[in-house]
Amino acid sequence: MPHTVVIQSYRTSRVPDWISACMASVRYWASYHGWEYRFVGDEIFDRVPVWYQERAAGRLPVITDLGRLILIREALAEGADTAVWLDADVLVFDAAEFHLEIADDHAFAREHWVQPTDREGPGRDFKVYKNVHNAFCLFSHGNAVLEFYIHACERIMRRVDGGVPNQIVGTKLLTALHNIIGFPLIDDVGMISPLVLSDIAAGGGAALDLLIAKSLEPLKAANLCSSLVGAATDGVDIDEALMERVVERLRTDGLELLG
């Protein structure tokens, strides 16, 4: 049987309950399909060169974007046939149907990001941005993309001058490359924007309906965008209580809400 490793990383102290629930869902998903599960704490940052971390100016998403690739490279070098990364804030709510039947030797995930238009108040319209995200990424032994991606991350960070956005070597880089070369993408892991978070917590709404309509197949997992917790975005106050409601709703009604 091919050896598949599923990798996650997060801090080991002050872990929100909803993040713990997300990681537990990924552990169960890996166990259900007979895959190895590996958790890495803050040691992930030991893999990332000091100069890169300094250039990132403490932006953990930027540092982690490289750290995950190095962990994947290690797993493949140690004998794994395939290594898969899922962010710690990804909740898998349909483990049985979330397969890794991917014909290519690498893959990322498709993102539909629902935002409001400029019009305010009731009845405001929404717009959807199509991107590529790396909250899920997969690389198989012998692929040519992993080393290129690592090189590109380092190359970009050597060239930056001043502050960088959290998505510079994640969504921004991958989307730009995808528009030119066309990465293999899966549609199982949705990216949940603030408006959709609010709708999920409420049990439904127009933003959620739009995400479902744009998704090419029913979602089996959702990235809940923990980096937005503690702020108001698109008119949604994102706090721990909201995230707890979202996770509970997806755990009980995920297939009905996002299927």
C-alpha cells in the first residue's frame, strides 16, 4: 500500500477549543483512510532559515508557508509516497468522501472567496474571487514542483523591501502561477470568508448560498481562516464564540449546509 503522511502544525499551548476540534477531525480523516498523521508544534519554525523569518518580520503565515513545504520534503525523503498538508483551522466534516484520488503528483485547492460589493446595507450584492490556496497541498515522491515552490518562496523573500502581506508566498503566488501554468486543484476544501462564517453560524444565508453555487462539487472540509479572529472584516465581528458556533454547526450539519 502507498505510504501517505498527513501533516499539521500549531502551537501546543493556549489552543482554542475550536482549533482542537479541527485538528481532531483531520486526525480522524487520516485514520479513517489508513494514513499516517504527524503533528509538529513550534518546531516547524526551526526548519525555516533565520534570514527568511527576519524578512517576514514575524508574520507567522508567511513563515509557515515555507515551513510546511520543508516538512513535506522531509516526509518524502524519509520514505513517504505522498505527503499532504492541512492547516490547523481546516475542519473535515465528511471524512468518508474526502479522498485523495489525484492523478497528478501535486495539487493545491481551489478557493472561492465571497466578499461584499461596495454597496452597504440590506440587500447588498456579493462578488466572488477565484484563487488557489495552500491550506491543503499534496506532493508525491519525485514531483518537480515542491523544490521549485521552496525556491520561489525564498527568492521572493530575498527581494522584498519592507512589509509583506500574509498571502505573498501562499495564495498570491500560487494564484499568479496557476493563471499561467495551471496547477491540479481539488474542490473538497472550501475557503470560508467572514460573510460565509456568519451565514454558517446562522444556519444559512445569501453568501453561503453563493459559495455553494460556485463550488464545483460538494465540500468535504472547510478552512475557517483563523488569522481573521479578533477583528471585524466585511462587517462581521469574528471572535472565538463565532468560531465555536461555526465548528459546531459544521460538525452537525456540514453536509446539509455545504453539500
